[in-house]
Amino acid sequence: MKIAPVSQPAPRRGFTLVELSMAVMLSMVIGGMSMMLMQQQVTHQRIVRAQDFLVKEAPLINNALTTIMARADAFRIHETLEDAVADTNAVTTGGRVLVVGFQNPDGSRQFGLISFEDDGMDSFLGYYSIDQFTPFPGAGNPDWIISRSLTDATFFIQNDVFRVRLTGAAGESITYSGTPRL
């Protein structure tokens, strides 16, 4: 009787079903964790972007307004730019235009307008320098723009203190108060 020689098993090529299942499951776990981290970062960026107005833009607007108001010796609040130019219908609440007066060293007076304007497509807070010898340039043509990132700016007096409420694009709102000396 002849004994058949024992053959060597053929070298394995490929992976077993268990190995492939483990690799797929591990890939799915890593992919799921990556998606969760990415979603967390997107949410974080959305929150930071929503607060961008309060953190970056509003302090710059406040700085500009504070600089202007520190020089002013008088102010009036009006609901519209037309009322401010005509010097009629001054209000103490709900104003969109602030007229500021400055006493020059030679005794003459100079005036400026800070106006929030919104034409439906573009809104901005602008400054107009008013010269009694030059005709008013009209709405939409400020001498310089303080900010384009506002959706609303309201000037008002509360408890004998000048205040301005600024509203950003995400609906965030901040109120700044002026000095009672004005």
C-alpha cells in the first residue's frame, strides 16, 4: 500500500470574511467619529460667526460714535434724514438720524449727521458733514460710512442719557450709552 504524500496547503491569498468585516466596521466607526467632529466644528463656526458683529464690528462702531460725540457740544435726534436736514420734528425715541453740533475755536459752528439708511438692498450707518454754504448731497451719499454690517440703528434718550441700539445681521443687539453731559 502506497501512502499518498501529504501536500502542502496553498498559500493564502486574500482575507477571511471575519477580517473583512472587522475592517469595514472599523472604517465605519472612524468615519462616524470624523463626521461628528466635523459637525461640531461647523456648529462652532456658526456660533462664532453669529457673534462676529458683537465681538468685532459693534466695538468699532462704538469707537467711531464715541469719538464724534466727545467733540460735539449739542445733538438732536430725528426720525428721517429729511427732517434732520430741514431741522424739524426732533424726537427723543426711535430716531434713525443724529445731528451733532460742534463749536469751532473761532466761535463758528459746524454740524454733522449720523444716519442709518436702509433702501431694502443695502443698509449702512453713514456720516454727513453739513456745510451751510454747500447744498446737502442727499440720502445715500455720506462723506464716510461707519458700518455696512448693521440691520438697524436707533438713537434715543432714556433717563436723560443718550443711547444707541445697534442690531446686527443675525438679530443680535447691543445698546451703548453716552455721557450725561450732552
